[in-house]
Amino acid sequence: MAFITTFDRLLFAYSIGVHIILVTMSISTIVVLSVAEYLGIRYKDKYYDLLAKRLAKVFTIFFAIGTASGIVMAAELVILFPKFFAVVAAVAMVPFYLEIFAFFTETIFLIIYIYYWDAFKNRITHWILTFFIGAGTLGSAAFIVMVNAWMNTPNGFNIPVYESTGKIVDVNPWASVNAPSFLAQIAHVVPETLLAGTMLIGGYFAYRYLRARDSDERTFYMKGSKIAAALSMFYVILTGISGSLEASALIAYQPLKYSAIELNLMGGRAFEPEKLFGTIAYGKIVGAITIPGLQSLLAGTGNASYVVPKGLMYYPMNEWPPLIVHTMFDLMVLFGILIGLYLLVYLIMWVMKKQPYSNKWMAILFPLFGLISMYTMEDGWVVDEVGRQPWIIYNVMYVYQGANTTTSMIGPGIAMIIFYTLLIPVSFYFSARVFNREEVSKEVSESQSATGVNF
């Protein structure tokens, strides 16, 4: 049974990891697209117009593949964790239902936006459609995060009665819409997701800029890099601020998870040191770099005498999450700082009119930090989900209690993992081919007499 439960975890984790990448690209692309179209209208700039039209094609690809992967993920959730989903169906189905409306909104306005590009005499009206598409895209993601927040801080039913009898009573299905950790979680997830996707898009533009063969191509990709960099600067600030707020929410609602990611063995004291990397062996913290008082300072938002929660030793070891979450959390923070420093240098060069978007080394580093941003975003999700283990619903249901223990999904599951392994590189390759199907100079010259998206 333990093997089957582990396989169920692995399959669903792999599926949702792929889905998150696709959703991240959809959410980020629609924002970059919207900004590009506005700038094209505002400044009558043919390069921004072309950028918007090409990004519209890319968005439809990620939207279609992301929708298909979302359907697979929903099916896996029911098949792999049926007892868990029985509780969700009784208590927390409202966010799933609202997600359907968000998906409808996104689909309807996307069709109008793409296929009726030339039908709008006022281009601002056409541009406004991107807000509805973006609202649907972000709404879909937000409602799924709402369910995840409910898993971290469950509410909406009588938990003591469920734990003692297995009966679900006193249900308030709307309570799941406002789980205690939702606001902190969504405030961090949205800018973190937008940062990851936008940095990857900007990295691609920078890469293509380095390979540009003529002035039209260089101008086109330079303008794309400028949009991506400007948005990323805004997102990275929000990500840093919201990350601090989410850490405070962990202290309040999931102190065990907080202790695991901070590697607090004892805790419960002021002036707690920050422990970088390391692990716990034989009841002691080993291999860690300690910075005196820093953890209390950060957790207390500047108050070094802040008393952090009691540590791991106050909890049964069978309820500890895997301590790899501590290392992954440190990597997430480290990479986040590096991304922030890169964007700070970018901003300084921009202010000093050093043109970072056309600087060779900044262009070389942009794709690297784009990949790092995507890894950091996925890393954050792993920390959140693995940090909740062994619970699938925190302090209510263990994963093994909600999992399907039959072997029927092993074969199809392995096939799905292989399929997903191929899907991501193929999706990005196909998107790049569609984005660069025509020469920039040719499309720019034709844009004076033709408008719309031609598939």
C-alpha cells in the first residue's frame, strides 16, 4: 500500500508540475500581450503591434495545451485520491464551480479577440478584451489556489466530528472560498507566477536579440525585452513582500511546516538564528550555516526579539514533512535574491541610459535567469506541498487515507509521465516556431496594409 500511495503522489505531482508551467506561460503571456498591444496603439508602433499579434498565437497554444492538462489533472485527482475528493465534493466544491465560470470567460473573450481582430473600428475596444481574457486566466488559477489554501487551512465543516466518526456535518460550502491562508497564499502565488513566466519570455526575447540578423529583428526583440524586464521589476518587488506575508501566515496556521522549512529543532525562543542548508541527524542540526538572530528578525518584521514557534521536537516524528523542504526553501530564497539583483542592475543601467536591453552580457544573462525563475516558482510549489506532508488535508486527513491503493493506475500513470516529459519541450518548441514563422522585416512591411492574426 505504501508503494501505491507513493506512486499516486509522484504521478499527481508530476502532472501538476507540468500543468503549472503551462498555466504560468498562459498567465504571463496575456499580460505581456496586453501591454504590447496598448503600446502599439498609444505610439502607433508597428513593432509592438506585431509583438501583440505573435503573442496572441503563442497564448492560444499554451491555453489549449494547459486546458487539456488541467482536465487530466482533475481526472487524476478523482482517480488517485477518491476519499480525499469525497471530502472536497462535500465541503470545497464552490471554488471548482467558480473556476468553470472563469474558464468560460477566458474562452469566450479569447475567441472574440483572436478571430474578430479587424471587426473593431476602435482598437482600444479590442485591447480591452485582453482584460477579460486575463481576468479569466487569473481567475481560473486563483480558484484552484483557493482549494489548495483550504487544504492547508481547512474549514467549512465540523472537523472534530469528522475525525472521530468519519461523518461530514455542519457544512458551509462557501467557507472554503475564504480559507484562513488564502489571501496570503494568493498574494504570493500571483506575482511569483507572473515573474517566472515573464522572465522566461524576456529571456527568449533576449536570446533572439542576440541572434538577430537585421535592424528590424533587433528592434522587435529589444522592445519585447523592455516590456518583460519592466514587468518583472514590478513582479519581483511584489513577490518579495508577499513572501514575507506568507511566512507570517505559516507561523499562524502551519507552525510545523514553518519549523521544517526553517530547520527549527527547538524553536520557541527569541533571537532565533537563520539556518542555511544543513539537515537534522541524530537529534542535532548538522551542516548548516547559521546567522545569529536573523530568523527572529525576519519573522518579526524587524523585531530581533520575536519568539518563533516551537520547533520540530515538539511534534511526533511521523508528522514531520521531509526535511528536504528546508534545502529547497533556501534555494528558492537564494535564487529569488539573485533574480532581484539582476533586475536591480537592469534598472540602474536603464535609469543611467546604458540600454541594458541591448547590452550583450545582460542579454546573455536574461535567458539564464528566465530558467532560474521558472525553477524557483516550481520549487516554491514543492515546498508548499511537500511541507504539508504527510497530510493531504492539514491536520484532518493523511495522504494514505485519501489515496487509491489499487495497482490499476501504474501502467497508465507511467505512460502519462512519459507523455508529459515530451509535452513540455514540444510545446515550447512549437510555440517558438509559430512565433517566428515569418521574418520580422517582412511582417513589419506588410503591417501597413494588413491587420489581424493570420493562422
